[in-house]
Amino acid sequence: MSLRSTRRPAGRRAFTLVELLVVIGIIAILIAILMPALRRAKEAASGVACSSNQRQLMMAFLLFAADHQGHLPGNFVDYMDPDTDHRSWLLNSGQLPTEAPESGTIFRYVKSKDLYRCPAMPADAYMSGGGSSNGHFDYVSFGVFAGAKIVNIKPESTYTDRNPPNKKQLLPTPVITEEDSRALNLYNPEGLHNFGDHMPDVHRGGGYYASIDGSVHWFQEKQPNNGAWSWSGRGPRGSIVDMGTGGYGITWGWWDLQ
């Protein structure tokens, strides 16, 4: 007869508390190492998407100009203009601004409202204006260029840092920019960049803007003393114009008279 072994197979040894703590510690260290890299990758991706959005919107501005004797689209003050071609690029009805951006004059060139909003824009910016903004856009346009002829806009403009020592920079002329959502959707929900409106700081401490030649640029604006009024450009008649100029006198073609 064969003898049957009475020995039991050895069981699996459980992790000790010390070993578990070591594993947890290693995982925590790996997470701490990887999180900044993942955060930077996410920020870079949102920056690429944001600059791509603005490039496509600026192309729509240029396509509009090609169809309208070289004039850029109108802006906020023009939204009720009886000439529908002169109305706002963002708004085109009396329903302020709940129908933006589909009702704007350039929507037929882009056909996607997703292009009007930077992916880095905080989600809580939706409807933060108490119903006055639908939160579907955070790109704005300098009001001084409403209806302006492209040939009358210089390729470069001056940015003056209003924080000491008042440094001046000659930069590509901005037309479209993203705007700090804390301003845009709280008290200034009209797609118009003027006065002290600020660019955001969500992309490596700065933001993006599209210039008149169709290119897109990263720019860091020092807050709070700066804003749209920190930009100035030379008008077609030789005047040095504060590009943050606003108000209800800035209607279609105003820039062409400066």
C-alpha cells in the first residue's frame, strides 16, 4: 500500500502591517511625483485647444471681412443694428445674451458653439451672471475694431504695463482674446473687451489672444492695474487710440475715422 502524506500544503503568507505601510508609502510617493506632470500636461492640452479655438474664430472674422468689403464684424453696441450684416459677431437679437453665440454673425463660418469657450474656463462660470450670461462664451473682441476695415488696422500695437516702471512692448495687434470669467460672466457679459477688462491667468499664468494677421499668441497681463486700456494703436488717420475705449459711441466703422 502507498502511504498518503499527512502534511498539509503550506498556506500563503499574509502581508505584515509594516509591508502594507511601505507599499502605501511608495504609491503615495509615485502619485506625488506624477501629479505635477499630469497637471502640466492637462494645462498644455487646454492651452492648445484654446489657441486653436481662437485661431478658428479669427479665421471666421477674416472670412466675414472677405464677404463684407474688408470690414470686420460688429460688436456689442451693433447687436440691434437694422442692417443685419453689421450686427454683433456674438449677438444678433434683442435676447441679451441668451442666444449667444449661435445668433452672432460669424457663427455660419464656424458652426460650433464649443469654439467660443476655453476648456480651462471654470465650470462654475456658467450662469454666474444671474441669468444675464449663458456662460457659453469667454472669448471677446476689442470693441474699437467693430466694423473696422482690415487695411486700417496696423499689424502691431503697444502694450503699456501700468504697474511700475510702465514698460512698453510692441506686440501683434489683438482682436480676439479670452477674458477673465470672473469679469465676463459676473458684470460684463457681452463679448466686448474694453476699459479694465482683463485677460485670464489660467494658462501658465497668462492667456491667449488672436491678432489681426490670424496668428495666436500667449500673453501674461499683470493685474490689477492693467486691462484693455493698456493697449494703444495708431488709427488710419494717424491718431494714437486707446484700444480699451468703450461706450455706446463705438459702433460699426468707428476705428476707420480715427
